[in-house]
Amino acid sequence: MFKKHTNDMNLFTEVALYLKSNKAGISIDEKNRMYEEFSETPFYNPRKSLRDEPLDAINHKLDGLNYYMFGYSDTLNGRKKFIFSPLGNLFLKYLDDTEALSKIFATMLIGIQFPHPSSKPSEDFSLYPFRLIFRLLIDPKLDGILYHYEVYRFLIYLDNMTEELYEQLISEILASRNESFSKKFEYLKLYEHEIVKSVYEWQYYVSPLLAAIKVIHKDDGDESVDLYHPQKPNSKSGPTKRIANNGSISLTETVKSLIIELLNNHSIYDTPLNLDSTNRKSGDVVKEIYSFYPDELLRVIGEIPEPMQMQLLELPKLIEAYSINPENRTADKFEDVLEDAFNMFENVDAQKLSGAGRTDIECLYLDINKKFAVDAKSTSTKLSGINAGRLRRHRELIGAQYTIVVTPRYVPSVKYDIEGQEIVIIKANTLSEYLYNNIISNNRRMDYGEIEEIVINNMGTDISLNVSELTLSKFG
């Protein structure tokens, strides 16, 4: 479950920057174009796989970005995109500050859970793997070091963690340290077919990557043993060899105090989110996993959000939560948060109206003194219809020129209800994503003009895809 294929942080960074500058598209055509462009660069020449699939190398890099919490792959309105996480965006913001990068990446590791959306074999686990590794590295009983052997002998077999299991783990590690490395290597040889893959992943990829970005110090030791993969049927080249050494790892002083603080508030015993939750969409669970953005890190690197910003960060979450209208109790709250949302634009004055027969929110686009209406359609199921005539009467009462309908989801026939009308639809999660990225980027001068342009050019349609493209082009 540890990731292989890449141990060079520069490659991860180059792929991430490429995605940033190309609207984060990861369709097959876009990945082919990425492959061609990277093939022509002097720093990276992705090799064509034996299966004649040139995209293997690109897919491995994208998979690595997913795994290490830079962001996640998703389909937005039918198009495959890479959505950067808050920590992923923060990492790219601090590319010129190596100390900050070490701390940000260490925090990404703290956020990695098993089950992991980017690691199918981890689905039967309930564990924060790097929290456990870091906890062992700060445990005074272990003198601040963890031997590679201890990863293969003990850690790879753990699928959950409790206080009792932790104390048992410490006892087993301490007992093993009384053994000679020749004896330990005998154990590795005895179980080499079971262990060699983990040796390859940890010693060739994961630990070098963590060392390169100065999260850990890595010592390669002075003794080693050759381990072999099981030979594949009909293979003429013989079994593949890996070298396991008696080296160790320790935390760098750069990240040590931060990791101690993070582990005080984000325990190794926390229960990871369940990817197959029966009462939540899988996409919502994935978003929550990648939304890890702890205050401890922000304070250490001087990225302290203002109190008002922290309040505003709740707004996108509330838009999504209230739009679903659980148990028909949040319709009014949905209107309240949408009023706050449109007032975030520096050139919009939004006011919630009350009473039957009126639009939910009256908005004035101040730059050109133009009114528009916002209609909040919260629903626990799918919106089944829009009464275009009623919305037109609502507009006439306040002199609005068009209506923006905000709803979590709708049946396809709703598009026919608004065709040719002065109405557009935007999905609640699309609006919340747009607002979230503006807030997290500390953009205090949100200009409604970019949304107005989309509305005017796409009247009578769902503008969610257009707004998503706008978000990705600005913040992707």
C-alpha cells in the first residue's frame, strides 16, 4: 500500500504545476498531450510501458499526487479533472521556501488514512499509517529512530491501532533490537516472497522521497541482504532482486516540533473515514479526506487565517449541507447562507426577501445597477421541476433581469423547463467550490462580473460546468 514509481519530489511538482496551468484536465486526450510534452523536456522522459501503454508513467504520477494528498481526481459535469486540496495548493504556494515545504508535506502525511481513495488494497484497513510511523519516531523508548527492518517485520502487518496494540508493538520492536542483524536478515530471507514488495516500496521509493524533502533523515546502514521477488511463470530473466539494508530513519529538526503538536491533536487512534459509508456519497467522503488543513501547520508557517476568513470558510460547507434540506428543516437556512454568499462579491448587494410569491434573494449588481434574483431550491431528493412562469413573475416584482436557481441536484427534464428562459441553474456544490477557493486564496475582492458574463452567455442552461471551469482556471 506504500506507493512506488516515483521518489522524486521535483517530478510531482512539475506534474502539479502542469495541471495548474492547463485547467487540471486529466481526460485521456489531455494525458496524452501531457505525455508528449513531458517527453520533450530535459528533466523527464516517461518511458513507454511493456504493454504499449504510454500513459502508464503519467498515470503513476497522478496516482502519486492523489496518494500524497496534493488533491484527487474527480469527474465534474462529465469531464475528468484533478482537484487540488488546500494543502496541495499551499505546497505550490511555498515552492521557494524549502523549510515550509517540509512542514507542509509532513502534514500531508499526517492526513493520509487507510482506507485511502488512491490505494485499493487499503480498503480493509482502519489506520493512519504515517501518524503511527511518526509516533514511533518521537517515542522516547525507541530513541528517535525506526529501523527499516522494523517496518517489514512489524508495521506492514498492522491493519488498525489501539493503545493496547501500540504498547505491544513497542515491546516487540524493543525485543527485536536485542537480536543481531544477521539473525534479522535470516528472518527476511525466510519470508522474502512475502516481504520483498514492501522492501521495494519503502526502501526504494517512500523513505527516499521523505528524505529528499527533509521530513526524515535516512541512514542506509552498513549491512544488507539480497531479497528476490517470486519468479514469474515463463520468465527467462530470472527473479528480480531487491536489497534490504540495516539502515534507519529519524525525524528532522525542521518538522519534529510540528509533528509532535499535530499528533497531540490528530491521534494515531482516530477512526479513519469509511469510503463505503451507507449514508454519504463516496465523493463527499473523498472531499472531506482531502480537506485536511490543520491550524497547527498554518500557525507554524505564518499562514494564519483571520477570524473573518475562518467564519467564511464555513459558508461553502453550509451551502452544501443546507441545500440537501435534511428532514425538511434547512430550507430557510439555505436562503440565509446564499444571501451571505452573494454578499461576498464586492459589487453585489444581496438581500433575502420574505413572503409568498416573492423571489428568495434580491441582488443588485452595483457596477451597472442591474438586478437579478436568486432562487434557493433545497431538496433531499432531485429537483423535479422549475415553474418558469412563477420565476418570471418574481423577477417582475423586483425588476430583476434574470434568475439564478441554486439546487443540489435535479432530474434531466428540468433543463427543458428553463430552455429559452431568463434563468440559469448552478449546483450548490459548484457554487461552494468556487467560493471556497476564493476564500482560501484570501481573495477579498471577489468580482461578480466573471459570473455575470457566464450567466449572460449561457441563459436558459445549467452553468455549473462553466463555473467549474472558471474555478479551475483560477485556482486549479
